Amino acid sequence: MATAENTAGGKPDDAQIQPKGNTRKRKLLLLILLVLIVLAAIGVWVWHEMYGRWYESTDDAYVNGNVVSITPLTGGTVTSIQADDGDLVQAGQTLITLDPADARIALQSAQANLARTVRQVRGYYTNVDAQRAQVASRKADVQRAQDNYNRRKNLAAGGAISQEELSHARDDLTNAQSALNNAEQQLATTLALVDDTEIASHPDVQAAAAQVRDAYLAQARTTIVAPVTGYVAKRTAQLGQRLQPGANTMAVIPLDQLWLDANFKETQLRDMRIGQPVTITADLYGGDVEYRGSVESLGAGTGSAFSLLPAQNATGNWIKIVQRVPVRIKLDGEQLKQHPLRIGLSTLAEVDLHDQSGAMLAQQPPQQASFTTDVYDKQLLDADDMIARLIRDNSAGGKAAQR
């Protein structure tokens, strides 16, 4: 009776109450999940607006720098190697010495030739003075012959002397005039050799000096020096090896002149500009060390465009691949001193895009050389000092002729 009454009265039993409770819980969970998804989406949007869209990063970034190849400018046999892999060398320090015997002999021959040429040119100036004196003497002879002829001409007109004697006087005048003309031509020829010059600026002396300079440089270049300060790598030269000009002997890497080549996807370059700050971490030190840098330049083409075998996309099986563009990042030199890097190390680079006032490409050509060395200037200065000394020693007492 009780069961029938409950059924007839329409009162729910436990089986009917339980599904309704589960439905409410499910709806509540779905509502919570929806709220979480919305909050997550809002969080992602806020992160993107506040941070994400203002930074671009890549782990396809590697340390790069100058690898200065050390190559001889003259051939020779290696007699000394004064630096090995890993050694620190200073600019101008001797790295390799070649046998200088042949170069020394050639220099001595060039020095003797210069000394001989200076003395010959001194003779030109002396000849000018002598020939000027000879011209003056010939002029006096012409004047004397002219006076003698004029006197005899007057006497011949009065019948005091014969026509034969007058003819002899005329011949003497003609001979004196011819001798004067010959002396003046010889003086002009000698003056043409020394006109408007001094001994040091004479063409013959300058040609001989150029030979001395060439021979001196050939001897100086038997000592191969470091053009920059850095660390030695890839030494291949061996004692007794016969080197030819241009042969690779070793490399010097200045580790204070490093930069970063970061390869960003083309979709990351829209807001990237020259001068934007960059934060770099190297796998060598991990996150404990952060380097500061700045965007120095954006590449003029993608990496694949400059590869040895560029991609050929004009085919039927073409598949679009996102390209990467190399971006050069300048590093802080002071940080490199504290935490040295090596060429080829992997890094993570993150560019701050907030400041977009810079240009995407360089707007002006370089105003000065990016890298320079003056270690070879001393060789030319020493050669010029030697030439000046040789000219001075061999021109003592000789002065340039004045016109």
C-alpha cells in the first residue's frame, strides 16, 4: 500500500533524484571550465599585448667573429715558429720566420745600385757647371772672332789687307759660332737630365730607391707578424716547410671583436629595427650570464639565397618553407672581457621591439674602416729611412744645379 501510494502520489524516489544532481554538477564543472578557458584566453591576450608582441627570440643564433688568416707575402723556408694554437699574440708580434738569405742578398744589391745611381746623378750636376763654363768660354771666342773680323773687314775695304786674310777671319768667326752652338746644345741636353730636380727627387734616383724599397720589404716580410691582437688557431706551418705566397699558416682570432649572427624567421622581422636592444644568453654559461647587445644590421637576403646550392622553387613539387634572415647583433666588449666567448658557440637572442624609430636597412655608407691595422707601416718607414741615409751618404758635397 505504501509503495502504491508513493507511486500514485507522484513523489520522486532516490533513483529519480540522483540523475538531476549529476546534471547540475556537470553543468557547474562545464561552467568552471569555460570560465578557466576564458580567463586563460584573456591571460594570453594580456601577455601578448603587454609582452609577447614586443619581443622576438630565436635559438638559431651563433657567435661569429674575424678569423684573420696569416699568409706569407713572399716565399721561403720556415726556420722558426713562435706561436702555437691557443697562444695569445699581440699586434706586431713575430709569428713565423722564413730564411732571409736570398732577400738579404737582393737588398744589398739594390743598396749598391742606389749608391751608384746617386753618384752618377751627382755627376750630371757637375757637368752642368762645367758646360756652363764652356759656353761662357765659347761666347768669348765668338766675340773675339767677331771683333777680329770687323777690323779686317774695314782694313780690307781700304786695301790695307788682302781678301784672303779677310776670308780667314770670316772662317774663324764661323768656327767659333759653331763651337758655341755645340756647347749650348750639350748644356741643354745635360740640363734636361737635371732640370727642376734635386738628387733625391731625380727620376733615376727614385727608380733605384723603389728597388731598394721593394728589396727591403721582401726581407722584412720574411718575418711574418700578427696583424691584430688575438688567439692563435689552426696552425698548419711546420719547420722546414717551403711556403709559397698566400699559403695558409695559421689564424689569429681577436675574441674582443665578436658579434652574433641570429637567424630570425621572416615573420619575425616586421617590427625589427637597427639599434634595438638585445638580450643574449650563451649555452656556455647558461642563464647565469646575460649579454647586452643591439641590432647592428639586418641581412640583405635569406640564408638559402646565399647558400652554395640555392633552392630552386620553380618546380611542380614546391613546398613553402618559412625562410630565415641573418641579423647581426653587436656585443658589449666589456662583457666579453668578463665572460669570453668563442666563435661558433650557440646562444639564445631576444630582441626588444619597443623602440621602432630605427631603420630596417642602413641609410648611409660607412664613414671609416670597420677594422684596421698599422703593423706594416713601420716596414715602409724603416725602408724610407734607409733610402734617405744612402742618398745622404753618397751625395755629400754634391748640390743640385740651379738653372
